[in-house]
Amino acid sequence: MKILIIENHKKNPELWIKMLTVIGHRVDYADSFKKGKELAKKNKPDLVISNVGRNLAKAEKYILKIQKYAPVCIASGHARKKDIDCFYYIDKPFSMEDVIEMMEKLDEAS
């Protein structure tokens, strides 16, 4: 599967990329919502995993645009699924088991 990570923290993309490539996925990375939206439109990923930051209004605006191209999983330590409508939600900190569960949900949905 092609997965796009949108994450503005320096360490988190490395963790996502490592976890997802170990289980056989190809991963693209963007460090902002704007770049992520452009990559999602261009590359048509199977899933987008995005941090939302603390500005939920800005995040929701971009998540709604990105969902036109792929389902979105929000990975956050403070936002909740009820805050922004998305395909899946992972609470930070997350484990490999959380990632595998998310991928299983995506398989079930497709």
C-alpha cells in the first residue's frame, strides 16, 4: 500500500516510516498540510496519516480536502475522533500493535 505521512514533528516521521516499511508499505512524507494535500492529489495514496497539531480548525480544513484523495487517519496526543471526522484515529504515543490494527481496519474497509 502507498501511505502518505503528514507530520510536522521531526522524530515522528522516522518512526512511522520505519514501522510501515517493516510491514511492507511504501511511504511518502510531507511536513505540512499544504505539501501533504499536493502529494495526496499527485500520488493518490491508499491512506494518509496526519498529525493535527493544536490548531484544530486549520487541521479540519485540510483534512477535509485531503479526504477527497484518500482515507485519513489522525495521529494525535490531544485531538479526538469527535473533533475531526476521519477514517481512523490513533492516540499518541502509539505502538506497532496500534499501527497493525489500523491497517487491518483499512483492509476491512476496502
